[in-house]
Amino acid sequence: MERMISIADTGFIVALVDRQDSYYQDVKAIYLQQKEIIVPQSVLAEVAYLLGRAAGISSVVQFLRSLKTSRFELTALKEEDIAGIGDILEEYQDSRIDFVDASVMAIAERLNLTIVLTLDRRDFSLYRPQHCPAFTLLP
């Protein structure tokens, strides 16, 4: 099987870190199939917040230290992403897509990524990207 490049949303990463999560086995299997997983810095901030709140700062530190040997590749928001996020938030304001999800969508478009690793099927199913008919959502 060819390994894929994808982009991750917060819930996917939190489920991968938390072995007690009901999605852990599914997300671990998908993680292992990826060649590289793009992680927007906005997602990293949300993951750190959620991990810290649920399991304490030591879990955040452990996660951050594990990044350098993981398949995760951090990416910063660029000016074109900020403009894209604004467009997404404006167009989908009735659906309550949030900033972090919109940042994943905008970066996926910039990098021509079609696979989104997320547990948030609702928001990512609603959005219609410009570079493909729809995102492939895993799991």
C-alpha cells in the first residue's frame, strides 16, 4: 500500500495520544498508513490545550517531545491561508465552522491535500474545497 500525505485536525491527534479514547485503534492504524501528516500550528495549539486540560502539562510536554520522531510535520499559517480562513468563515458562518477547522481546510487547499484526518465529520463534510470535489475523511 502506498503511504499517503494528509492533514490532521485536533480530534484525530488527541485520540492518537489518548490510548483510552474509543477511536484510538482506528486512528493509530490510519496514522501508520501515512507517509507524512501536516499539522497546522493552530491545531497544535488546540491539541496542547485539550491535552493539558485533560491530562496535565506533563502529557503536553511528552507529546511535544514526540513530534520530532513522528510522522507529523508542523506548518505555519501563511498570508494566503489567513485570507482563505476568512473566506471560509464568512461563507460558512451559519454552520459554525471554527477557526481551527477553517485553517485545516485552507492549508489543505494550498497544499492540494485531499485526505483530512478528523473525527469532526460534520464540518469537513459541509465544506466544498476548490481543488477537489470533497475531502476524503479518515477514519
